[in-house]
Amino acid sequence: MEFTPIKTRRLYEEIVEQVKELISKGKLKPGDKLLGERELADQFQVSRASVREAIRTLEILGVIDIRPGEGTFVRSSGADDIIRPLAMFLAVERASMFDMFEMRRIFETATAGLAAERATEEEIDQIRAAVEGMRERLNVKDPEKGEEFDVAFHYAIAEATHNTLLIKLFKTVSEEFHKANSVARRKLYLHKPENAQKLIDQHSGIFEAIRSHSPEAASRAMLAHLSFAEGELRDWDV
């Protein structure tokens, strides 16, 4: 394999890009062992410190495995390799509430449809339990616990897709989703107290569509729910 000498300021980034390009072109394959630190520094014509930084970055991105006593190897691609960079991005970026709702309209509308196709009886029971939990918390005026059931409802739908990547994606964004959901619920309740019952009715509609194994109805119900919440929040912020 041949590498190109590095002459730019952020040297480690150039190293990372060259390694990734060699992998994408098939010149480096899963299981291949990279050259040692000194050999790489010689080929790239950079310091060993730049090589070490590049290796650390490639490991964080899930591109390589560092095996003590053995060396550095190219990893096999998989769902975790896609999820990890997203997790890193979410750790440093703070999306607005409306950015989060836009993402949810795309992501959760499709998720609800898949759940309607694939949900087992046990998974349907889990979704039902979350709706019932939200309804009970409303009756005793416990919005904090209601938020937990709300998050559990959406997670149960993701699990019912039986799609490992979708479930991992939901887990990855769940912390930011929970924060945005918490703020949104409180604003909606302050804006119009009757919104609490409307939201529970909407969740019930999504559940009924999934229980009936009606993908189109489930997607429509989820889209209507998220669009309603976003619309109310925009009115509240005016």
C-alpha cells in the first residue's frame, strides 16, 4: 500500500481521511493489520504524535481495533460503526426543539408504520401499558412520571420494529429526545391545559393503529401527533 506525504496543518485529519479512503476502495480490508506507528510516520512524513492522534480518532470512529500486543486492525463494518459518529455528534451539538421535532417526524412516522407491521402481542401490551401509565399520571396530576411513560411509549414502538439499527438509533438520540420532550410537554400544558388530554388521545390513536396492524394508519397517527405538538409549540413561542 502507498500513502501520500502530508503537508497540511491538521495532519492527523489527513491521515484519517487517507486510511478511510483506502478502506472504501478495498485496498484495506476488514481484518488487515496497519503498519506500526514508526512505519506510518515515515510513509506519511509526519511526526509519530500525529500518527497517534489519527489512530485514536480512527478508533473512536469505529474504523479500527487496537489490540494490545498484536497491533492495529481494520474493523468489520456494522451498525455500531454507523451509530458511534452520531453519538459523538449529539454529545457536542445542541439541536433546537424544532430541529428535534423535524427529525422525529421523519424518523418516528416510519417507525410507527414498521411497528404496526411487526409488533408481537407482547410488544403491543408494552405499548398499551405506556399509554395507560400516561393516562393514570394525568389523573393524579403527576406530569414528571407521565414524561417517563411518554418516552417508554416511543421506545416500545421502536423495539416493535425488530430493526436493530432503528432501535440503536433511538437509544442514541433518546437522551436529547427526552430533554426536548420534557420541555415540549411542559410548554404544551402551560399553553393550553386541555392539551394534556389531547396528547393522550393521540397516543391512544397511535396504539390502536399498531394493535390493528395498520401501517398507514399508524404512520398518519404519529405524524398527526408530532405535527400537532410542534404547531402548538410554535403558537406558544409567537
